[in-house]
Amino acid sequence: MKDKIPTPDQTNQALLGNKDTSANTQRNQIIALINKYQSRNTPEFREHGIMQPASRILELKERGHKIEKVLETYIDGTGKIHQRVARYYFANNPPANDHQSEEAA
């Protein structure tokens, strides 16, 4: 019986289900999440257990990943409005303009 090679989506799903909280795992999860959803913001990363996404993004950028951000208005589950929340995406694949955002400096 041949070993089946997992598809990229299967690999991403396994990675996203990983309970490890090491920085390395979180960096890999960030890549998987951006690949899956095109972009993610800070609260969305935190929903996946990545508590300091800005730090992990900086580490990824230092490793050569071309990750950009826009700042947006975000309304949390309690109805509170948060201004200038970072939404991250790969530079070659900007997010759709379906949310309020302002270009980050």
C-alpha cells in the first residue's frame, strides 16, 4: 500500500488543529491561516491561540516572508469598536476591499 501524500489543505488543517503554542508552530499557523483565508486580523489570530501575532509576523518578515498590513475598524463580540486593528496579508495577494480599512504607514 502506497503512503498517501497529504494535500496542502490537509496539511493546513492538521497544523491549525495543533495545540502546541511554540513560536515556531504559531509562525506556521499564521502562514496557514493567511493561505486559507487570504488575510487575518489580530483578533482572528487570537481566536486560533496566537496571542502575540505582531511578534510572530515580525519574525516571519525577518525570515523573508512578504507580509503587509492594513489598519481597519473592528467591532468585537461585545459591540465595542476598535480603531486601527491590523489585518495581515501576503504582499502579492492583498485582501478584498470588503471591510473598512486605511493603509498602514
